[in-house]
Amino acid sequence: MAAKRRVEWQQSREERAEKERAAEAARERVEQISHEAVEDWKGLCESLSKTKIRALVLKPDPDDPCRVLLSTKALEPTPGDMLRDPQLVYDRAEEMAAAWRAKRWAAQAVGTQQDGS
């Protein structure tokens, strides 16, 4: 009986841990929509489902190698543009992606120089 409870407790603990990992992954994905908080998810989803979306590929999804993490937040010329004017974000996506990559490469180069010194 005690062994059965231990197994059930362990399974319950593993299930909670899996739910926490899934929730954290969802938060990470949600945080990549805009620099500002999304208040009307339903409205945002409805408006975005009617248009092509441009997003920046940030990195492979650590939980699933067949998926990638995307960001529209990184493409915003000013914080909140994705919520106020998505078309502006899409129109300037190439420019903002190039700026994001340049900033990231510069940060990596500084990190490499600091590691090598």
C-alpha cells in the first residue's frame, strides 16, 4: 500500500513538473508577441488570423527540435507597435530583423572577447 502511494505521489510530482514546464514554455512564447501586455487575446488572434504574419526565428524550441521559437516583439520599431499597428511591424520586418541580428552578433562578439582575455 505504501509503495503504491509512493508511485502515485511520484507520478503526481512528475505531472506537476511537466505542467510547470509547459506553462513556462507558453509564457516564453506569449512574451514574444509585443513589448506591451496583450489585453485582448481573442481580438488579437482574430485579427492576426486574417493576414500573413511576419516573425523572427529566435531559436530552436528546446522541447521539440522540429519547432522554432518565433518573435514579433523583436520586430517592433517601438514597444507596443504589434498591438497598435501590426502592418507597420510587417512593413519594417526586414529592417528590424537586420538590426536585431546586428545587435545580437555585437553582443556575442563582446562576450567572445571577454572570454578570450
